[in-house]
Amino acid sequence: MTGPDAEIVRFDNVGLRYGTDKEVLTDISFTLFPGTFYFLTGASGAGKTSLLKLLYLAQRPSRGKISMFGTDAITLPREHLPGFRRRLGVVFQDFRLIPHLSAFDNVALPLRVAGVEEDDLRKPVADMLEWVGLGDRSHARPATLSGGEQQRVAIARAVIGRPDMLVADEPTGNVDPDMAVKLLRLFEALNRLGTTVVVATHDVHLLRKVPDSLIMRLDRGRLSDPTGALRYPPRRAGLVPSR
Amino acid sequence: MSEVPALSPTLARRLRTAGAAITGASETQLVPQARLSGPMPWVIAIMVLLTAIAAAAGLALGNLAAQASADLAGGVTVQVVNAAPGARMRQANDALAVLRETPGVAQVRLVPAAEVNALLEPWLGTRSDDPAAADALPVPALIDARLDGPANAAALDRLRARLAEVAPDARVDAQAGWLEPVFAALDALRWLAVALIALLALTMMAAVLLAARTALDSHRGTIEIVHMLGGTDAQIARVFQRSIAIDAAAGGALGLALAVAVIIALGRRFEALGSGVAGGAGLGWVDWLLLGLVPLAGVALATITARSAVLRALRRML
Ligand SMILES: Nc1ncnc2c1ncn2[C@@H]1O[C@H](COP(=O)(O)OP(=O)(O)OP(=O)(O)O)[C@@H](O)[C@H]1O
Ligand SMILES: [Mg+2]
């Protein structure tokens, strides 16, 4: 399970600055392995969202190297990006639902973009909405949904395509603790199917809910790696218990 | 805890295929369609209306010039200007005889006095058939000749040389020469029509570009999301292209319908003039076909402009 084939993402000395400001991410190096569950924690403003943006290819780093799915993601030609993005599921911190589409159409969007026929997507989308507890709200527009409901639509959209990697930015920030646990179960189930999961959160209670997870801690733009599990990954990441 | 809804592996695999089309119904609903409510169709309708009228004018003028010059090419007028009716008639008849024997002259005829009088009637008033009255205001004798070749300066000089002896008072002119300034004016008008069409096309491009940019700005969020979900530039451009093409087609159809109505009405007016010259200014079926291409060109222009605007904006995103 070692070697470049076994890793899904690798960061080498990555730095990121916006414009000419000082770096918001400095010397970030880590490796993500397939089928592993990661939490990304850190205080507000530590750079979690910035790191995830690099992960979901919405931002290029100012320096350093990033490889994804065994390919150099920085020199990747533009026309290959959609193929990469379709292997990712993203829950944005601000949801980013399309306002004039219903919950159903928002969740169906990744499938439609990928060219899935209407007949093939109706049931999976309906099931997914049912699962996140919005079966009866599938015709509602985002503006008529509560913050927590919008967040669940965003999560359903991110997982509907069963991505190779799920990147979620504070996915439980707007839901009650019971729903938070339920959504974590969804991520875990996806993880068991082989998806690498990266969840950014500052809710430390959440970390304990997923026993087999690894923790990445950001402190003012620097990644601390208390167990060394990120820089010197265990041979089978999934078997290493979290602290 | 219930089991997570399963996604069939084939469905999951389909997700990786890049470049697929967003399927029919959903493609159109990605961008909210406010068809025919925005300024776009109206702008296109006006542009197509003006372009079609300018094109029709240009084509009609072209037809008029072509027909007139075909009628007049090789045409030569010989006038015998002599105040004495006897000398005038003799010179005219001699000239006629010489011209009949001149090689290169295909047709020749003496224009009857009645026809000449009719031609002059608008200027001189009705003339009685009384020869005395007629001679009070001498009118030249006219000979209408048609050459095999063009009535250029060399051909005219040759005719003048042959006529000089028998008809010293003959004046030889090319018929087209009389209309030279008219042809020059027609040409200038045709270039004006071409220039107008070019300007209208530029204006339409600018209007479409602005409309596409506005649409793009109001849907930037949607575009970014579809982009982040793995939508290709071509997919996203197609959505916009299509919505603008539909607007442009509606506007183009309206514009063409109005233009056809205007052109037919104007055509009737010109026919009512009954003038032989304006009669040559009609439109043939090829011309109507060309006019039909105007809205199609408008739709193509709008679509291409919109597409390139969207693609340029997308290229600025990672
Ligand atoms: N687009 C941007 N332009 C300039 N500075 C930015 C931009 N995005 C983030 N920053 C800055 O980068 C730093 C890290 O921001 P980031 O959003 O990554 O933090 P975060 O850990 O996600 O915080 P939170 O927990 O509040 O979401 C902050 O100081 C922020 O002001
Ligand atoms: Mg954040």
C-alpha cells in the first residue's frame, strides 16, 4: 500500500498567499491515503478553508507541489480539471446551492453534468434526499429551506456521485447534534465504500465520533502533525486508531 | 441507523466521463429563462429589420443598375440638329443609310417624330401636328442605333468619321454616357448600403456582447458551481449559447417579418410610379433568399459572440 499509486493526494512544502499578503498557509506537507477518514481542525482563520480549496482545485498554491490521483495537479492542463473535479465531492462552507433550482435539481446536478440519463438519476436523488431527511422538501428552492436543510442538500449533492474523495468544510455547522452524528454516519458509510473523506471542523466533539479517523491540525497556517501519521503514514492508514 | 442509499456502480462510473452533455431538459433550466422579456430579442429584431431594409435597397439598386446598363450598353444616339426641316430630314436619312452599311452596327432606326414629341412633351407641352407650328420650335431628328460591341470612345469616333461627310450636323453620343452620373450615384448608394450593413452588424455584435456579459454576471454564481462540479467549458457555454440563440431567433423572425412588410409596401409604391427605370428595381427570388439569410446571420452572430464571451470568462477561472 505504499508508493505513489497508493496515495490519493500529496502536498510538498505548499505555501499559499492571497495577492501580496503574508502567507495564509506555510510549508504544508502531507499525504492522504485512499479510504481514510481525516479531520482538519484549527481555530477560525487558521486556514482550513484555504487548504480545502487547494484540495478541491479551486485555488493554485503560491509555491510547493501538489499531486492528486497520481498526477501533478499544478501543471495539469485546464481541460483535464473537469475529469478530476468529477472524482471529488465538495461541501462548501457557504453551501453554494443554485438558488433557482429545487433541492432535487441541486442534488441531481453532478449527475446531470456527468451526462446521467434522467431515468437513471431520479431514484438515487430521491433516495439521497430521503436519507438526509428532506424527502418531503425535494421541490423547495434553497431560499425556502433553513440553514441546516440547505447544508443537508449541499451534503447530498457532494456524496450523490460517490466520489473518490469527499471534501467537506464545516458540514455540520448548522445542524443539531443528532443530525450532525447522522451526517457523520453518511460520511463513514461512504468512507467504507472506499472514498477518502476530509472534514474540516472546529467542533472537537465530532472528532471522537469517528474512531478510525486521522487528525490534521492547522495552527495559523502551519500543519502540526502530533502523531507523525501524516508525514510518515502508517502502512495501512485505516487501521491506525485516532488519538 | 438506516443504510446509506446505494448508487449503482455503473452510475458511479458514468460520472467520470468528461465532456458529456448536460441532458436536454436540465440544460435549459440551469440558467433561468426569461425569454422575450429582456432587451435582447428586441435589439435583434430592430437590427435585423434595419439590415434587411438596407440589404433590400442595395440589392434593388444593383438590379436597377444592372438592367439599365444592359439596356444601354452598345446603345448610340445620333441627333441631327439643324433648324431647317428639309436639311435635317435629308441629313437624317443619309446618316441612316450610312449606318445601315457600317460594319459593327447591329440595329438602327429613325425615331418617328411622334415618339420624339412624346418624349419632349413633359418639357415642351403638347405639340399640334401642324407642320408650321412644329417647325416654329425645331426638334432634332433622332436615330437610335445598337452596336455589336460596347459603345466606347473609339467606336463613337469611327461613327463620327463616317457620318461627317453625309451629315455634318450629326451629334453622336453613347446612351450610357448620358446616364454616367446616374450610375455613379447608384454605385455610391450601394456602397452606402454595404457600409450600413457592416455598421449594423458591428452594433449587433456589441449589443449581443453586452447582453451576454450581463447574463454572465447575473449567473456567475451558477457558472462557478457547475464549473466546480466538473462541468466543462463547452457544457457551460452551450447553456448560454442556446438561451441567447433562442432569443435571437425570436427577434430575428420578428425583424424579418417587419422588413418584408416594409419592402413589399415600398415595392408597391415604386410600381405605382410606373416608370420604366423604377420597374427594373424589383427583387428576384435570389434576393429574397439573401434577405432570409439576414436573421440567420444574426442568430449565428449572437450565438458565436455569446459563446466566446462565456468561454473567455470561464478561462479566467481555474
Ligand atoms: N480570498 C481571500 N483573500 C484574501 N485573504 C483570504 C481569502 N480567503 C481567506 N483569506 C484569509 O486567509 C486566512 C485563512 O482563512 P480561511 O478561510 O482559510 O480560514 P478558516 O480556517 O477556514 O476559518 P473558519 O474556521 O472561520 O472558516 C484568514 O486570515 C483569511 O482572512
Ligand atoms: Mg473556513
